Amino acid sequence: MKVRIIIVAAPSGAGKSSFVERICREDDRLVDLVTCTTRAMRRGEEQGKPYFFISGDEFKERIKRDYFVEWAWVHGNLYGTPMEHLEKAWSQHKTVIMDIDVQGAATFKEKFPDARTIFILPPNIDELRRRILNRDGIAPANMQLRLRNAESEISQASKFDFQVVNDVFEQSYAQFKKIIEDLLGSH
């Protein structure tokens, strides 16, 4: 049976977005679902890339309308996946690949037991801290919260179908790509 959903989870800063963006450019059988969030846009981001940025009120209104397959509080912000985006991808015979948090991954796995899961691990917490600083340009106000959450998330890695340590990007990405290709089967 064709894999309908591939879930990629990792602590903030471990590289999951970079992996998912690149694999989607390289394999047209995949579609990356854009999730909604109430968090502020970072440098270099825009509406729809990598999220749909909406207000807290709008997000709560969508929750009431059952708009989201799943939603969660992550680092003090709301994130949610629109059901209509999943259905559209499947109607186009695409496999959905998503980078979401551990909490969201568990919800998806519960709702879609056939989903396959991949956890991206940082080499260590110090490297994770360095990557977050490099990405954001400054230490985010919630750095300690992110690092505490990262330790908790990393403890869940063994529950995922596959784990990839993102130490040397190109080598780690090659391992990730091989897992995806194996899941999708040959072209």
C-alpha cells in the first residue's frame, strides 16, 4: 500500500525543515503541508513560507469549526494542520510529508496509523543551542524552554519508525532521502 503520510519530527533547530524543503524540491511525489501558526514571522519568512501566520483569535475560531486535523501549543504558540490541505494532496495522488512537533506526530499517528515517522536528532544539545542562535541571529527569549522541550522530545525518538542524527548535513540528508525513497518505492 502506498504511504499517505510521512511525519518528520525533531526539536526546534535540529534541521527538519531543511530536510523536508529539500526532499520536496527533489521528489515531486511529495507535498509539504503548510501549517498555521500564531507565532511571529522570523527574518526571511513570508505568508505561506513556512507557515500561514494567523492571529490567536482566528486560530481559535478555526478550532471551533474543526478546521484542523490536529493542533497544539508549542513554545507558547499555536500550530495546526488544515484537514482540507491533506485531502487536496491525496486527491492529487501525492504523499504528504510534514515537519511537526512530537505532540503533533503522536496525534497524527493516532488518527492515521498507516503514517510513517522519522525523527531528526541533533548531535547534542550544545550544537542545537548553536543552531538556534545562528538561525535566529540572537538568543530567543524562550531559549531555555526550547532546550528543555528538546530534551523531552529527544526522549521520544525511539517511538518513531526511523531516526536520523543530523551531524554532517549532506551525509544525514542522504540517509533521510534513502528512507523516503524506500517508503515511496521506485519511480
